[in-house]
Amino acid sequence: MTDQIENGVRFTLEEEREAFGEIHSLLVDRWKEDITRYRKLRIENEKIDADLKSNNIQLAQTPSILKGGSIDPAYLELILTIFNELVFVEPILYRLSVHNFTLPQDLPVRKWLRDNFLPDQELEFYIDLRRYVDLFKGSAMAKGMVVKGKPLEGIPVSWFVVGKILGNLMSDFRHCCLIDQVKMSGAEESIEDLRESRVYDSDEGVVYDYSPLFKEIHSGDRFIIEVFNEED
């Protein structure tokens, strides 16, 4: 977890903390501009929490980003801070985390959350944030990094721990949604088994098999998608 960057750049813990601080401030400022809606979403989240408790819905205790492998204790502390001070506090990220932390068998709960509290337009901001927002803009650190022969003006948020956590939340959400659809399409395996077995390595790359919906193959810069129809 200390070598965060695909390009081989290694950030110090202090730089990772600063990156988290920039994203935290960005989201705080965003909601300051719409405090009424922020309060409305927080009230709705309290009702979500109450509904889950009244129906004895249990949530997983360990984010998927912490599963498997060893993590430097200092970075572990940072990851937990990001969850406690950002993910579990920011209204939409909270909903994403609740959705992702439901137990595999609780498909109806996830569908209820998606249908009522996580429409696509709510998630677009967070997808764009990770894809397009740069940090440390104009800094010597950014300008000292060269990509495709040009120095950077800013460093992509996706290169930092906080960006990886946001990306992990979104990818887990998408995977859970698609596996739920696979299950609802008639798959006999349990959702837990489907989540594991439908992602595997092949000679072509990493396969995400969501048949009978579609299949994706990720291989470096290449991305292949195979869409199935009723005749397949």
C-alpha cells in the first residue's frame, strides 16, 4: 500500500494526508453551497440507518480494500481516517458504503437502496471527481512528474490512497449491482460465489463475466466487451 502509483511514483504518508485533506475540503465546500440539500440527505440517511436496524440488517465490518495482503500500520490509520471522516460522513459516499457493506444474501436491501437513494445522477459527480480532479496543482512535486513527455500541472486524485478508496467504492458498487442482476436473471450459484467466480484471469486479461448480460476483458490499455443477446 506504500507504492500507490501505477507510474512507479511513491508518495510519502504526509503527501497522502495532504491529498486526503484536499478532497475533504473540496467536498465540504461543495455541500456548503447547498446546505439545505445536505441536511435533507443526512436526515434520509438517518432513516436508512434506522430501517436497517429495525429489520436486523447486518453490515460487513471490513471494507474490501482492507481484505488480503498486509498494510503498513501508518497507511492503515490513514485509510481508517478516510472512512471515518469522509466516507461515513459525506451523504452519498455513506450510501455507497452501506450498499457495498450489505451481506451478499441481502439483495432486496441493495435493490431498495439503489432504487430509492442511489440514482445514477447522484453518482456522476464522484465518478468525475476520481477521473478528472487533479491535486497539488502547480506544485513542484506535480511539475517534477513527466507523463508522455510533459510535466504535470496537477496529480490525478486516483494516484493517491483517497482516490483509490473512492475508486474502490465505485467499482465494488458496480460489481455488486451487476452480480445482483446476474442472480436475478436466474443464476443458480449464491451471490457470494458469483462475486468470486465471475472475476478471473485469462490469457487475454482479467475477465469480468456478467453473462447473460455481458462480459468484459481488461488487459493493460485494452478493453473488450462482449454483449449477449437472447439467441446466445
